[in-house]
Amino acid sequence: MGTSIKAFMMASAIAMTIGSAHAATLRVGMQDDPDALDPATSGTYAGRIVFAAMCDKLVDINANLDIVPQLATAWAWNDKGTDITFTLRSGVTFQDGTPFDAAAVKFNIERMKTLKESNRKAELAPIDTVEVVDPTHVIFHLKAPFAPLLSVLSDRAGMMVSPTAVQKGGEFAANPVCSGPYMLKARKQRDSITLDKYAGYWNAGAIGYDEIQYLYIPDSTVRLSRLQAGDLEVAERIAPTDLATVRSDNKLALHSSPGLAVSHLMINVGNGDKAKTPLGTDPRLRKALELSLDRNVINQVAFNGEFIPDNQMIPPSSAFYSKSHAIPARDVDKAKALIAEVGGPAPKLEITYENSLTDGRVAQIIQSLAGEAGFDVQLLPLETASAVQRYLAGDFQAYIGNWSGRADPDPTLYSFFGSDGSQNVNKYKNPEMDKTLVSARQASDEATRKQLYEKATDIYLTDLPTIPLYHPNWFYASRADVTGITIYPDGILRLQGVKPAK
């Protein structure tokens, strides 16, 4: 009997070991709680991280920002650049078993173009109609050439959801069904999102964990402490002030990438009563404000020198970055001279921002630096929901904005500076800018687009409807026994290839 008991115990131990490996869970500490889990309506960076696990896209990007296949394996433009034909991956199913095919693509694009609450309407507006050729081929007919289309489809506009699940009715975001490697198991608002591995995923061999938990832990230092304690496997957006701790701990690994994101100080120049200020109506004062700032000081004091101070919305890593527009050095005397030229009392400025440690530090530095030039700066920190509500309504004099960026410059520059751009909440309007941005959208060769974006950069740096400050670098930390993590310039954690160490 003793031998039998010992054999049983050994078998149980082996089974437990196999079971624990089979049930491996990846716990990810998140700075923010995502908004609606529907690619059509979502508007947060945190949501994009979760969608990377749930919802495959027609195309993706690689670490070099090249467009690469995902649900579409190939694509071809017509000579005029007005039609694009996609070849779709065969044998793919959504997480409810619904086949992924050309009809599903047509359904998704039309849903995102017509859904009342869709945030993808502007992104997909250049698409006129979608034609199903056969189950594995679909044609997008455009209203005019639109060079950034593939870049647009590498984000939420290209994420495919199950038509069957949508047509069942109810709130889709509460029970989303996509075609990615993981499907929603449970969500607790402002606490956690749990995903289970989808056994029918077309690229299942690249998936190393059976469950993913995204845990809302807003403080970077707390996320890091939880990671060190073994309560997390991954922590996203590690603050620069915590990087030394990660680098000195051999049980942890640091994963980083130059980012596409930009942080900027948007000035209300045309939206309601809060635009009717000297700063909102006179670009000389906006230039004075810029000259009062020292972007290097902001980077050193707030971020230990780990970010990239800059004066442009597009990062230096982009092929479309303008090298002819150098960062202006701080010049308090010139700032004071411009203020005197405008005349009147000391210009007042109220800065609204999300009450985070990062934005709070930046706001206080701006207040101090601008004050030395004669600006009367007041700070208005608000919790995230209230701040975003004011931002979208244009209810601010100035706002510290954080934009995650895209591989192509169009989604950034058109969104912020096009008259009908989705992020143009300060109602900036310049007909020459509109003309330039539309021309850049329709140009087929990169050299022409570079020239046009050079011109666009010159326009917005002259008008200064917003003052770019810096580009964050992305910093993720993980336990050293998590392998396969690669952070791309978009800052999204992709789980294909991420596995526990053997």
C-alpha cells in the first residue's frame, strides 16, 4: 500500500505541475482602466492594449513601423490609388465560431462608418463602399486616393468583431467577440479584466499563456512593487523615476522603445468663450508662451531625462519629421518683448489637466517657467473623466494633452489641425492647412508627402494652436522569466510570442 500511495502522490504532483503550466496566467499592471471594449467606440490607449489580445486587425505594424499582414495576407492598389483589394486569411473564426470572411469585413467597416457612437467615422470616411468579391477577397472603393489607409487599418479601425455577436443586440462592449487569441471572461470596472485563451485561434502556436489578467493599478511605483513581489508578470508605463529600480533588479527585465506619442499644451483658439482670451486670439502671445518654456528642463525635472524634448507633433523617429524646424531655445527676454508688443495686463492662462503625477509635474513646471516671463498661470487638475469631458467639449483655456501617436503622420496632424479633425477640440481653422493635409492624404509617393508635411509643420508652428512639449519613450517591466516581449513604437503589448520561460 505504501508503494501505491507514493505512486499516487507522484502522479498527483506531476498532474499539478502539468496543470499549473497549462493554466499559466499573465498578470499585467495597467496605469489606466480601459473604456468601452468595442473597437468602434473605444478612445483610450489602455483599451488598445487590451484589444491587442482580443481583436486581430486586417493589418499590423512591426517594430520598424512597416505594415505587415494579420487577418489580410496581401493587398493591392489600383493604378489610381482609389481601390484596394485585400486577400483574407483562410480558416479564421471569431471567438463564437462565426467564420471570418469578406462579408464580415464589409459588415465591420460599414458598422464603424455608420454606428451613431462610433469613434472611427472620421478615420474611415475616405472609404466609399466595400465590395465582397468572394469569401477571401474584398475591395475597398475610396472616394479619392488616401495614402494613410493601411496605417489606419493597423489600429482599431481595422479590428474585426463577430457580426453574429453584434446582431444579437444588447451592449456589445459588455460581451465583445473578436478574432484574436483571447476572449473576455470577466470585467470589474476600475479593477480588472480577465481574458481566456481562444482554442480556435488561427495562430495558436504563438500564444504562451492560457489566461490574461489586466489589473488597474494607477501608480507606477505601486505597479513596480507588485511586480517585484511576484503579484504581476508585467507592468506597463513604468515611470522614469522608477527605471533605476528596474535596471538594478536581476529578477526583472526592462522593455523599451522610442514612442510615437506626444504630450502637448493645447490652447483654445476658437471653441466658445474660453477661446476669447488674449492667448487664444493672438499668436504672438502663444509664441511668447513657447519661448518662456524650456523643454529640456521639463524632461530633466519631470522625467529624469528619459524622454525626448521636442517642438513637433511627429517624433524624430518618423520619416516625416521636419529637420528644418529646430527646437527654439528658451528666451525669456524675447517672450517679455512679445508680451509688451501686444500690450495690456499680464496675460492670464488656466491650464486644465488630468490629475496624474506626470501631468501635475509638467503643469507646475510650466507655471513656474511661464511666470518668469510675465504670464499669470493658474492650474486646474481634474480627475480623468471630468478632464476628458472638458477637453472634448472645448471647455478649457489650455489643456495638457497626451496623444499615443500613429505610424503614419496623418492620424495625428489631420486629427489635431484639420478643420474637421476628431481631436480639433480647440476649433483651430486654417484653410491653407486644410488644403495641405488633404493633398498629403492623396499623394501617392513618399517624397511628395514629406514636402507637404514639411509645409504643414511650418503652418502649425507659426499659428501654435498647440505647443508640443516632449515625446515619451515606452517603458515596460516584466519578471525575468517572461520571454518574448517586444515593445513597438506604438507602445502596445502584443502577446504573440510571449511565453513563460521553460
